Amino acid sequence: MSTRILELLACPLCKASLRDGNPLVCEKCYHPFPIQDGIPVFLPEETWEDPTKRINRDHHDREAAQYDEMHLHIRREARLAKRILGQVPPGGRILDIGSGTGFVPKHFPHWEICCCLDISRGMLERLRDTIGRPNLYPVQGDAENLPFASDSMDIVTFAATLHHLPDPGRSLREAARVLKPGGKAIVIHEPHAVAPGRIHYLFLAARFKWHSLFPGKVGREAAHWARSLYPELPEEEAIRAMNRANLEANIQQGLHPQQLFDAPLRLDRFETYYSGRSFFDRIRSILFPAEGELFFAIAVKCR
Ligand SMILES: C[S@@+](CC[C@H](N)C(=O)[O-])C[C@H]1O[C@@H](n2cnc3c(N)ncnc32)[C@H](O)[C@@H]1O
Ligand SMILES: [Zn+2]
């Protein structure tokens, strides 16, 4: 493992530094972390205690090959991503959390080092095979227990990631920990929870997602899927985990930005926007111009 990247890594459990080798070994708690086919894996057993994380891993492993065709934001939000990330001076160290197939590194190639963290190995392999740029480091790990040293990153990005996590606030606190003071956390493509009256559910339902009418309640399809994947989980628990994973099969439940950006992150910029281009989306943007279905935000680490 190169010393440049080893210096940035840390034990996800106790945050101590790691001894080089395969496995990498924590210098304090001695937990081993294997490097598999060039990708370090920071997923101790405890990670899987929360079924939401297993669901996310398995869902995204399955989706990796078709992800770019299925997710239109990859094309629709390229200009927005370039505009936001273009404000970042080139040459820094970036950590992209929930990197997937690499939406962020694709649109912002001017890094010194870009660490791409994801819980899904399928996604990371796809990213590595499609973005062959130097200084891009895929790392398999959990957004809520980052395997990175404190005060080590200039930028941390989350593109379409926070709403999949059981505790997005915890992941933002971890982001704040690994950012250098003055470093920026950038959130793109987050479902927006502040919609007055949440009338947009009617529009989603009109696009044949009938279960969207019941936000917070998983649809029949999703419940079936959760049970088929995890037959050992009691039904109620599988459904709860599906809801918290907030995946495609379910309505994308919104997040309220104020609930996310606690100290020591100071919210600097916040904008809502519509990503869709269907007829209903256009009507929505005329009827509710300030509502948006999604938001992006930039926050600064204060100390
Ligand atoms: C909707 S995709 C977004 C991918 C990419 N950032 C983009 O904009 O296209 C969400 C990603 O978050 C990852 N993810 C979900 N839960 C995670 C966790 N606990 N830790 C790290 N990554 C996670 C998924 O595997 C998936 O690749
Ligand atoms: Zn440790």
C-alpha cells in the first residue's frame, strides 16, 4: 500500500493508524483489514448487525452493472455537479462517500488524491474498471464508521448517498471529523423533505408508483423483495430495514437539511432543484418552484 494513502487511512473502530501489509492491522486494537484484489476492506462484523447496511450492499452489488443506465441523474445532473465541484480549487484530497460507479470523480477529475468509499464491492469494481485515472483509491467501508484519519481531507462529497444510510447525521459527523478545518462537505442529489404539503407524492403516484402515496410505508413489491432476500429476518424487521435503506423499490424519503448539518459543520449554501424532465415534473416546477424534489448543500467545517 502506498505511504500516501496509508497516511490517510485509519482503523474504522478506534481511529488509530494502520500497520502496512496484507492484512492492514490496527496499531491499537490489532483488528486486521484485508486488501482484496487491490481494494482494502474495512467492514468488521459489527457492520452487518444493522440489516439496512446488508440490504444496501446486496442491492447495489446487484445493480452495479446497469446502474448508469438506470439512474438518470448521472446524465441530468452532470452540469450541476460540474458547477458545484468547479468551485473547489483543484489539487486537494477528496473523499467521495457512497461513490457508486463514480459520479463525483467522473465530474471532478482535478484531485491530488480521490478516495472512493462504498459498502458495495460490485460498485467499486465497476468504478475502478471504468475510471482508470491515477490517484483514485477505491476503499470498501461503511459511511458511518469512516476508515480515514481525522483532519485529513479537503473535501468530502455525498452524491445520492445520505438517504440510504440508517443514520445520516452520524455519517455527516464522521465527514466533519475527517475534514481539515475549513474543509467542505458537499451533498448532491438528496431527496428534499421540506415540500409544503408534500403534494409531489401525487405526482409520483401518477407515475405508477402507487405505494408512493404512503410515504414511510414500504410498498408490496419492496416487502416481497426484502423477504426473498432475507428469509431469516422477521417480516417486520425486513420491512423496517427496507424503509430505512430507502432504495428504489420504496419511495425516496426526504431529509431535512437542518436536521443534518449540526456543529461542527456550518451550512454555507443550500438550493433545491428538480431533476426530472417528465410532463409531471414540469408541472411541479411551475406549481411549486421553490419546493424542488432534491437539494444540494455545501457546509464548512468550523474547527
Ligand atoms: C444511489 S448510489 C449513489 C452512487 C453515486 N454517488 C452516484 O451519485 O451515482 C448510493 C451508494 O451508496 C452506497 N452505500 C449505501 N450504504 C452505504 C454505507 N453504509 N456506507 C458506504 N456506502 C454506502 C451504495 O452501495 C451505493 O453505491
Ligand atoms: Zn483499531
